[in-house]
Amino acid sequence: MSILVVGSVAFDSIRTPHGNVDRCLGGAATHFALAASFFTQVRVIGVVGEDFTSENEAVFHARNIDTQGIERAAGNSFHWTGEYRENLNEAQTLSTDLNVFESFQPKIPEAYRDSEFLFLANIDPVLQQRVHKQMPNVKMVCGDTMNYWITGHGENLAHVLRDLDALLINDGEAKLLAQEPNLVRAAERIMEMGPKTLIVKHGEYGSTAFFGEKSFATPVKNQFFRAPAMPLAEIIDPTGAGDSFAGGFFGYLASQPAVTPAVFKRAMFYGGVMGSFAVERFGTERVQQLTREEIDQRFARFRELSHLDGN
Amino acid sequence: MSILVVGSVAFDSIRTPHGNVDRCLGGAATHFALAASFFTQVRVIGVVGEDFTSENEAVFHARNIDTQGIERAAGNSFHWTGEYRENLNEAQTLSTDLNVFESFQPKIPEAYRDSEFLFLANIDPVLQQRVHKQMPNVKMVCGDTMNYWITGHGENLAHVLRDLDALLINDGEAKLLAQEPNLVRAAERIMEMGPKTLIVKHGEYGSTAFFGEKSFATPVKNQFFRAPAMPLAEIIDPTGAGDSFAGGFFGYLASQPAVTPAVFKRAMFYGGVMGSFAVERFGTERVQQLTREEIDQRFARFRELSHLDGN
């Protein structure tokens, strides 16, 4: 079934201990869409400027991603410049040029209306909310956010959280949002804000799902599920790892006939798998070149490295 | 089969956000021995002062731990004072009074000579080395260390590392020892120093085993194995969690007829299980009161929360 994602389509300039890239294709919606495209049909809502080339667009089309919801506006595309030092878990933002995103009014093409899965990637919660309101009948809606929106736009974010099936954020964001240093208690507080399930991404340590009473796929007898990450000798560029996780997770969910506990767990593993590929090259480079066979091989590897019995 | 452990038997004064305790029974060998005692016979080499009471000793005997290798010396027992603030992963040491440990010369009772498993808990590598030299025929030897020995006593530590079947340390210690921020590359360097297997403890995120070419239990097709930790709403006192992990891990290994890959993986899970109990109360309180049934119930829980399929 189709996923509609709203979020940034952008250019990133990135410095890591492994080198620099200038203005490579990036943005949360881009990373999400590419990862999810290996599992299901993806449609993108976003805005780009006059600097967005047909070559950039071809990256989406090569993965059969529908781009008719990507609006062209006068001016430049969103441009983020960031740096990672020794601690590859945390980016230092050097500059954020919103450009065409400053006045973006998301509109949903008619052909997108039958999308059953909605992902609200990390953008202004006002935009997330506007898109969700236009898609009241989706089967499942998940979202992401970040410190900037949590601290400065809490009230707008609260509206978005209220209706989420699952929120996907990292440890620091969860603790900040809940104002609580213990992750289990933070998860409880966040689920009181609305999300039926909370997925916390731990970077190189994997991810944990916390299931609330109304979770759509509570595994019997369990409040949590933990999926591993794979230890990697080379992390070239962590940018987009979290969005790729979300794309793998939600893409796999959307591809299945029903969201059972077993499907949910496998989706967490696929999230980790897609995140582990994303960091192997700068920007979208690695995921662009990926095959479904490589994905399933790594899925098997994730299983082996975390399961007591063979398989 | 019997495990011999050498390490500190001490008193700890601990402050955490949940309260304070003064001079509770602690020390790496104590926490290790109590955890391992649920799986196999444990024998302790250490030294205590005149302040060590028969009540303290009874804690060991209640778990059938052999204490004839715990020497009594004039003076006071080792006393550590530490504090945990919001970040429960890291203790601030307020004071370390070595006392009777300053002049400790470990001697191995005749009755301990047939021990087949040796654990060198976190103490001066000179003492670790001295004990290992007196036990040249053990089947397997594992050890722990910490930043203090890595930075200030590197040469002595190098002698200990050379002969280890497995080293068990945490993320920060591994990166410091290898002088390398990437954990996979750090593990490779550390295994070049001697340990055939490296187990890195990630606190609330579980643990990872890195297998070298000479590892005693390399799972087929895998360089790593990851065991989970259980998300806990209340961490009362993290002191001894790492030692309890080591006790659960090594105790289970020693209890099995052979160290196969399957046994090794289960041992990692038992390590996580014992660590998760240790932090539920101050000092040794929780582990003292534990039953094997509770341990196996939690083991089943660890399996459920990390495995794709039901049991």
C-alpha cells in the first residue's frame, strides 16, 4: 500500500572525519522515500527551488518514487550545512537556510488521496499538522521531530503528537520531550501525549519500541521490543540514518497485509538495516545503489547477530 | 566447574538520585561471585580488614561461595565512595581508600588449585598477573579492567591482556584502551593485544561480543553477537552492574559441559540478566535475594524482547 511522506527535500553540505561533500541531495523526505521505496510505493510532498535539477529528480524516479507532490518554487532549495567530529552520533549544525521552505503551503495532489500510510518527516509541526488534516482517513500515521521543534514549538508539536500511531525519535529527543532522564518513564509520558507507540533510535546501539495500551501491534506479554544495529568499522556519514530507519520501518509495515506483532518486529529490524546502509557513503549514495537482495542478506545478518539460535 | 575470582571485597558508600548508603558490602569480586554463584561453584581470592564482619561473610556463605581465599589483614577493608547524578552510566569517584589492598599479596589455597575457570576482576594488573601465573592450567581466563589501569599502568596491563580468553570492559574503556573512537576498529586493536574475544558492555543498551580468529566460540559466519539489556523504569544503584554481568556470563559458561557458540550467546544473555537485577537495589541487596527461577524468567523476557519469533 502507498505511503505519503511530507518533509524536506534539500541539499546538504557535510563535513565528517572521512571528508566533505558540497550540496549533495538530502533532506528527511528524500532519505525516508529512498529507503521505503524498496518495500512499497512512495509519494512525496515537499518543495524545492530552481536549483533542483532533473538529475536530482531522477534519483527519485530511479526508485519509482512519485514526485508530483514536490512543488517547484522561486528561489533556492532548503540547504543544511553540518559537521560531525569524533562523536558521529551528533551533528553540529553550521547553517540552516530554509529558503523555499519558509513559505511552503503543502498541497496534496488528487492522485495521492488514496494513500493509506502517512509519514510526517521532521519539519515544522504546523506543516505536519496541515498535511495530516488533509488526509483524515489514513490507516496509520507516524512521525518524527527534533530538539528545535520540541523546545521552541511545543504547542504546535502537541497537536501533531495527539494523533500519531507511532513517534520515531532518538534518545536525547525523547528525554527532552518528556523532561525525564529515564527512558522507560520518558516513553510513558510521551505516550500520554498521544503516540500509541514510541520508537526510540539509539544510533549504533539499535532501537527500542515502547508499546502503549492502544498500540496497534502490542506483542503479547511485552512492553518493549529491541532491535539491534550492526557494529560498523566505517561510518562515513551519519546524515539521514534516522530517516532511512524510518523509511525501512514504515515501508516494510506498509508492504504487509496486516500490522501484526511479528510484522512490527521485522519492521524494526528493516529500519536498522536501512540505517546501517545509509551511513556507509555520503548522502544518499549507498541507498541509491542498493538492491533488495543486499537488504535481505543484511536482515539475515541482523537476525544472526542478535538471536540465540541459528537461522 | 569451579570459578576462581580474584578482586576487591570492599565497602561502598554510594549516593544516587534515589538515596544514599554508607559502607554497604561491595567490591568487584563480591558482585561477580554473587552473580556467578547461581550457576556454578565460586571461590574468592581477596583481602579484607578487621571491619569485615561475620555478617558480611555470611552473605557469601548463603550463596555457597567459598571464602577461604579471603585473607584477613590488620587495618580497614577497601572503601570506595562514589556518586551518580542524572547520568547513571557514570560514577563520580569521591574517594578510594585502598587500605588493606595496598600491600595485598594474593595466595591461592590448595583447595582452589583445581579451579578450571579464572576471572581477574578489576584490580591492579600486577595482582591479576600474579594470580594467573599461579594458575597456569585453567581452561579459560577472563578479565576486566578500568580507565585508571589503562592510563596509568598500561605496561602491567599489557601482560595481563596477552593471555586472556576474553576481556570484558565498557565502551569508554575499549575506546581508551585502543585509542580509537570506532568500536569495531577498537575491538580489532584490542584483540591484537591478546584477548581472543572482547565483550563490550553498553550499560542500558546491552552488550556486544567481538570474536577474533582465535576466539573459543566463534559463531559461524558472524564477527559479532549482540545481547540486549532490559529497559528499566528504576535504576536505584548502578554499582556492580558490570561485575554482575561478568558473573552471570562466566558463571553460565563454567556451568556448561562445553563452550559452544550457542552456550556463549546464552552466557551473554545471562550476563545482561544479572546486570539488570543488580541495579534494582543498592549494593548487593537484590542479587542476595534472587532465585534461579526469577533469573530464568527474566532470561525468557530478554529473549522475547529481542527475538523476531516467539520462544
